[in-house]
Amino acid sequence: MGLLLPARGVAQMPSLESPTGVNASFIKLFGTHKTFASKVEAQVFDASGKEWVSLELEMKALDEKVRLDIDLDRIKSRDLPEFAVASLKQAGLGRIISLILPDKKASYVIYPAAEAVLDLPLEQKDAEALAAGYQVEKTELGQEAVESEPCVKNKVVVRNKGVVALEATTWEAASLKGFPVKIETKEKSRTMVMRFRQVQFTRPEAALFDLPKGYTQYKDPQAMMVGLMKKIASGAAGDSEK
């Protein structure tokens, strides 16, 4: 699990490598809903229950391919001061597109302003699970409304060859054919809550899940940051010579 901030943090949150809490096993929480679009509000709470990070993003799914659009202006964190936000924007990291493509056994983090792509193969456990097939166990915990929306509350366990890959609590709305309008996951001392709004079951355009042409591709986040910093420095030097 991870949420986008500039560097690796405790418990792998945050990190450039994993800009969201969404991965191949997370997708299984949506059950038969493989094609949809939704606004998402996400919050991460620390061990004391205090909010650590909050953000808004847009999520689109197409046959288990997933696209997430994130704007740095819509992220709030006590560990992300304004000067850090300005620096990230200058480096071209203000807008992020994350693609999870199970068919390619890879995920990509795209920075349009920097014309850069971070190419990240799926973790071995995720790739193996995709090949073998995840096992999903769902246990109903009762009825519980989410903002007046009647929902069935479930405990969901996603396993990979018998090993637990993900545990979550979901709230499935009857009015949306059992779509989970709220998902809660935990990792070590942190809890992430995602609220899905304006859910639509229209089919997104396939082109939204294609990699942009002409962008510089990186396989290492540190190498990408070095490359972007050099690009900024080169641009600044060119401006000073004018």
C-alpha cells in the first residue's frame, strides 16, 4: 500500500514506486465490477487515529486495467509542506497518472509535465498470483449505511496460493449492484479509507490505458529524480544565458 508523496516513508508509505494503495490484489475487491469510473476520496490515519494524508483522485477501470489521475494540489499531508509541493511541481511531478496493467504484468507512473514514465514490473508475488489466479473470500458482517446509503458490510480476504495478499473491509451499496462505495485497509500501524463517489458503469476509452509516446522511460525512481533535476538545472542555465 502506498500514497503519493516525494520519497519513501515508513512501512513503504509514501513512495514514488507505489503512488496509490491500488495493486493487482486490490482490484479483486470490486468483484464482478471490472469496468467503471469514480471519484475517490482517500484518507490515511496513523496509529493514534489522526489523519496523516488525505487526497482526491479519479479512478477508471477497464477489464481490470486501472487508471488513477492524481493532482498534487488535491493532496494534504502534515509531512508535505508548501515548499515541497512547489519543488515537486517544478520537477514536473504536480500531476500523476498511475496505470496498473495486469495483462502486461506491470504498472506505470506517468508524469505528463515532465514527459516521464516510471516503468515498474509487478512484484513477483502479484505476477505469480495473476498467473495462478487470486482466491477471494468474503464474509458478511451485517448491514451498515455509508452516508445514508444502505450497504452490506463485508470482510474480504484475497489470497495468493493460500497466503493472504490483502485484507479489507468493504461496504457494498445495493443501489449500485453491490459496488463497494467504501473500502478500508490496514498496513502495520496505518489505516487507509477510500470513499467512492459519482460511480459510473460506462466503459472508459481504451486509449486512456495506453502509454504516451515520446516520453522518457525510467525503471528506477531515484534515476528518474536525478534525470528530472538535471533537466531543471539545464533549463535554468539556458534561461540565465538569454
